[in-house]
Amino acid sequence: MGEPTQDSTTQTTHRHARPPEGPSPAPRIRAIRTAFPPYRYPQHEIMAALARTTLMNSATGVLMLRKIEANAGVATRHLSLPLGKLVELAELDDFTQTNQIWLQTALDLGEQALTGALSEAGVRPGDVDAVISTTVTGLAVPSLEARLAQRVGLRPDIRRIPMFGNGCAGGAAGLALLRDYLSAHPDQIAVLLAVELCSLAYQQKDGSMANIVAGSLFGDGAAVVVAAGGHRAGERQGPQLVDGASWLVPDSDDVLGWAIGSHGFRIRLAPEVPALTEEHLPQAVHSFLSRHALTTDRIGSWIIHGGGPKVLTAVERALGLAPDATVLTRRSMADRGNLSSASVLDVLDTAMGSPPPAGTHGLVAAMGPGFAVELVLVRW
């Protein structure tokens, strides 16, 4: 065999370098980048389209829609297709074609977010050791991160961890997994990719309350987090990923999720989601924080996936949060809508623009199918 090239020698040395002795510092976020489709619409235009395609402009339905629109807390959203093209999909009723559109758009947005985040972090694609991906709005085998690897120049030996089914909790669950991987490999760099194109999963002929509420809330977007293990100190630094936890609520499988069939994804969204959040979130949070001798009054930064206005109000009541604690979440909801797994990463991205004092603890929290609570403790 010939002599190894300089690049291959560098990669091997880098990946298997012996870490310094002693405990490793916690992994740290270096950069976050979000990406959105170019088609952005005010809420009233989207809801008017729903009135035509889903409710057939029935007087009772339009009245209900106006009430939902007024309470959604959403001003604008990004869609994967121009609104007229999205409406045309209702006539096709073809999951195969819809999923193909999802795949192409997801790859384009994922590449945009990934290359942007790596550039911001000062990391070359070939220096990434692991990639975690999460999505719940489309299906792809090979998965998104595998398809993106060659497009952006990731190494052939990159570790891949695709996730599906975490829904809105996927961003927080992905951060926790990112933390676990880098804690085990403190000399490496890893990325989290979240892509959600919720408009392509919307059932335009389903007049159920759950579908209409979902149609009033969800938007499209992608987010990428670049993080480094504790032995990879760098100039560009964000919060440390200190710990993660999950909490499953018993007997709640049908509360939130998809009914999957030839029609594609039909949402399950039970009205008791806010009540379940208010009942179970405090126990999950207090139990988690107690592992670090912390209480909610010592959390100075709240990175919350809002879900919707009723769920966010339930979170505030459950944890006794002041209104200003969730202002970043409400801003994300107003500007983007609910981005499913990418929402909490969008909120974290905004928080990194004006971080709290060094040493402040923050809590990332998101709820999703299961019914599950996903938590990540960060330290700024």
C-alpha cells in the first residue's frame, strides 16, 4: 500500500488523539444557523387559503377559523411552496409526490443551514466527526444526513445518528444526544440537523379541529447546531451542554403524533395537551434540576418550545415563570410559527445573540409525542 496522504494522516490523528488527563469540560455549542424557504406569508393569507381548501368557505367553519387565527399568536410563516402551489397539492392527494417535494426542499434547506453553521463556527466539513439528524415531516431512506454528506463534503467515516418520531421534542432530544456523544468523545466535533417542513404534511381535506389548529400554527424551517467536545476549545463559544433528561407520561400514546397511511401524515393533537403539560412538566423539571442542586429560580435563561399559545401558557403556570421569561419563544412563534423540532433551536439561536452573564444556567425544554418531555441544562 502507498503512503497515506497528509489529509488522511491528519484525520486519523485528530479522531483518535489521546485526551488530556482529568475530567473533561462539558461540550460547548460553537454556532447555530437557521434556514427558511423563500415563501413567507402573513397569517391571514394562509388562513384564508385554509378556509377555501379545508373548510370550503362554510360560514361556520370560517367563523371558527377566525377565532383560531386570533388566538394562535402567529403573524407570519415560511412555506416550502408558494401558497398557490401548496393549495394545488390538495387536488393531487398524492403522498408520493408530496414526500418527493419534502425531500428536495429538506436537502436544500439542510445544506444551507449546515454550511452556514459550519462557516460561522470556523469548522471545515471534513473536521466533523458525527452528525445527528431529526425530522418528523417526511420520510427518506437513506436519511437526510447521509444524503447531505457528499453534498457538503463530510468525511466517509462520519458517525451518523438519524432520529425520527420525536416531533416537536426532537430539537431538545437532539441537543441531549449531541451532549452525550461529545461527552464520550471530548476531542471531537459534532452537529445536530433539524429539518421540518410542516406545510407539506398538512391534510388540506381534513376538517377536524386538530388539523385546523395545526394548520394555524406550523411553519417550515431548518436549524443546525455545531458543538465541540470539552477538549476542543475554540474562539467561537456558546453555552455548555451540561446534561439532558427525558420524561415519558404514562398512557398518553394517542395524545400527540401522526396517524400514518396512504394519505401521508394525519395529525393527532388532543385537547388535553396543555393540561398534561401543566400536570407533568413540574415533576420532570424539578427532578432534573435537583441532580445539579438547582431550582427554577436559579435558571436565568429559558429556551422553551412553545407548541402553541395554550401550551406555552401552561408551561408558564406550571413553572411559575414571569412573562418576560418566554419572550424569545413568543417572538419565534410570531415570526415563524411552530417549527416542530427546529423551534427550540431557533429560540436558542436568538438567545446566543444576547447571552446572559457567564455562568448563568439555562434550561431547554420541549414536549412531543410520547407524550414526552425533553430537557437540556446549559451553562452560559
